[in-house]
Amino acid sequence: MPIYEYRCNSCNRLSSFFVRSITSSLEPTCSHCTSNEMERRMSPFSTGKLEGNLDAGNDHRAPGYYNDPSNIGRGVEDAFAKFGKDMPQAIRDNIDSARAGEIPKGIDL
């Protein structure tokens, strides 16, 4: 019994839909504004209890999340921290360059 996640093209909010089987038909309607202009999103796998609060400002799926330069590389930093590994200096330098609005070394546009 899958749960599908959709983003509303009208209000940009997420809605989740529980269906009986993967073959069940679904006509999603936004649970926030009742629009039927919905776009299916890739849902994250269940990770159990999440640490911290995933409000709209910290949710990488939220529109505009990566418009804030401080969020660039946050997933990489979190992964190194989660596994207790030291981040190589080259990766740290690339993240810092990207946050400063510079193109990291070795990337050609």
C-alpha cells in the first residue's frame, strides 16, 4: 500500500496520498487549496524518526531552498557528519566557493 507525494502547481505545497495498490488509479487533489494541478514528486524513503524539525525553511524539497547560498552543499556536509567522517579539504573548498557565488575549481561551463 504505497503513499504517493504530489506538489501542487497552484500553491506549491506538498500533499501525500495513500493508495491500496500500485495499480489503483489516483486523481490527486491538493489538500491545501483543492487544485487538481498536481505533479508527482519522488518521495523520500522512510527514515524512521528524523532529527530536528523539517519546517519549510529547512526542507530541501521546498521551492527556493537552493536560492539561499548557505544551503549549497548542506546535504554533503550532513552526510559526512552523519557517518562521522572528516570532509576532505577539496570538497570543503568547493562548497565554500559555491556559497560565495564562485564556480568551483575544475568545473568548466
